[in-house]
Amino acid sequence: MIEITVANTKSDYILIEKLADIIWRKHYIPITGIGQVEHMLKKYQSAEAIAKQIGDDGFEYFILSYEKQAVGYISIKKEETQLFLSKIYVLSDFRGKKIGKAAMQFIENKAKEYELKTIMLTVNKNNTNTIKAYEKLGFINVRALVKDIGDGYVMDDYQMEKRV
């Protein structure tokens, strides 16, 4: 059974911080290196950063649970003309259990609820398996993006979009 629940308490943010630490280290260190992963975890995925994103920046976070166990999370932001899918992560041991598929359906439903016709995301250019997965879900690569994130690190991404 897959459940998607809103994250809105400090304990939720701490849980997401712990999930991010596990998922990001395993997935991104081979892609970007440990320095950038640690920088991004602190800057974007600490409990404090998550609280600020929700409280000040308009992001919504959701916890993904499988058989009552927290196994991942989503972050979205309603923008003027599109829904920004900021984060969608599932622990590697739980991939292949249709959690990602349920999460994407939830995200598409949110876009429709907000009367938005496009979902937009960014993905690291070297994250080839994830890019292929997004393409299978109907996302198309619309442009390359490079964003300075401080301390000498950049996000070297593709922007992908999907009509809903």
C-alpha cells in the first residue's frame, strides 16, 4: 500500500532530511562527487532549509510511504504557469514497487487541481537513467541550465517539461 501525506511538522522535515541523506549520498556521489552532495544536502535538504522552503518560498513537501514505512518524498511548487517538480526521491530498496508511478500520478493530479497544464523539472545532465525514466513518462528536454549554487558548485541540468 502506497500513501502520500503532506509534510508539515518539524518531525516530518527531520524525516525528509534523513531520507535525503541516504538517497542523495547513494545516488549523487557517483554523479557530482561528495563535496557537492554535502553542500546541497545542507543548503536544500536540511530540516531548517525545508521549513524555509515551505514557509517562505511556497514549496509543498509530501512523504511517500510503502506499507506504513517512509520510503521517499516529493517537493512541488505552484508557479504562475506551471507546476515545478523540485524533488521526487525513493529509497533504492523500494524502487520497482510502483511508488514512483503513484507519486507521478499524484503530481499530475496536483497540476490539474491547480489548473496548470505543464509540469517542469530539472535533472542533472549526467543522471542518464533518470532522464530516460522521465522521457518514458512523457517529459521532453526543453533546454540546458547551469545554476551557481555557491561554494564553487554549479547545477548542470536539463529542464524537462510534460503537458498534462
